[in-house]
Amino acid sequence: MSEHHTVFTCPVCHVAITTPLLPLGPDQAISLENGKPAVPKGFFGLNNQEYWSVTGRFLVNLGDLVGTGHSGGANGCCGLDGLDGPNLVCANGHKIGTEKSDCWMPHAAVLLDSVIGVNKC
């Protein structure tokens, strides 16, 4: 049986913001190790924990983002902490999530609730 990949898109203009991704499997967990990816490259996870106060949001590996940039919220010592709110935008400048990449946290893009995932074969 072939698994369906998901491409996440901007909720406003529908431009792709990720490569095709697979959901984390039942034997895979979101990593909470500081300075390491929260989700392996090629996968996405649903944050079922109270980590970052974003329960129920999708997390993707920063290396799987495409056509995205930064806007505001550029605080952090070694990366972006995202404590000032959404700091990621799509290619057309619409807010799509928050990059968490500082040294004292797991690294991920935390997508906004409104970001759409489209299944691809």
C-alpha cells in the first residue's frame, strides 16, 4: 500500500510552503531535544503536547520548507525563538507559521491553524 504525501500550502494564496511530507508513524515521536529537529526531514507531526503552547498544530522540519521567508519576530541568541509570534511567510508575504530554531529548543516550523495540507500521491 502506498502512503499519501501531504504538501502544506498558504491559507491565503495556496502556494506550496513544504515539500511532499509523510505523517510521523505510530513508532515515531516528536523530539524535544534542544538544538535538534523536532521532526525528521520528510515528515510532519501533530503537536499533541503542551510544548510551545501550540497543542494541535502541525510541526515540520525547517529543511522541508520551500519558498518561505521571515517577517518580524527575529529574536533569539543562536536562531529564532518565535516568542514574538508568527515569523514565517509564504512567497507572497502571507503569515504561515513560526520558526523555532534557537539553541534552547527543538527546531521546527510551527504552522498556523489555518495552513492547509493537500494530499498528493
